[in-house]
Amino acid sequence: MYSTKQHLTILLQTSNAVSGTASSPTFDCGGACAERCRLSGRPNLCKRACGTCCARCNCVPAGAYGNYEACPCYAKMTTHDNKPKCP
């Protein structure tokens, strides 16, 4: 689980991305995606997709699933088939 500090960092970066201000370039996509994909049946695929989404959005929703409202950019990304890209 995320600590309170990590969760607040994610929310702050999300609000910065929405408002258009520069967000911290030090966001740990690897750690956030490892947490996000911890319950996945295909963790390598999950981490690769999550990493792409995180690099573009600079945020990852907290928890192993859901919570997309915390990172709207992450939630809106789709594949070429119009399916959700981000786990």
C-alpha cells in the first residue's frame, strides 16, 4: 500500500497535470507500477503498460485497481482498439 506521503504526492502531481503546472520530474513510475501491478496475473505486461502510461501522465492511481479519478490522464488512455491502455 502507499503511505500517506506517497498518496499525497500522487494527488498533487495529478492536480498539477490537470492545472497545467509543472509537476515533479522525480515521480517513481517503477515503484508506483510495481504496487499497481502486484496482483496482476501478467505482471510484466502490466508493468510495461503502466510504465508507458505513467511516463505520459506522471501519475499512477493508488492501489492495485480502480481509483482512476485520482489520475484522469491515466484513465483516458486507450489502445488502437479503443480499449483501456492503463491497468
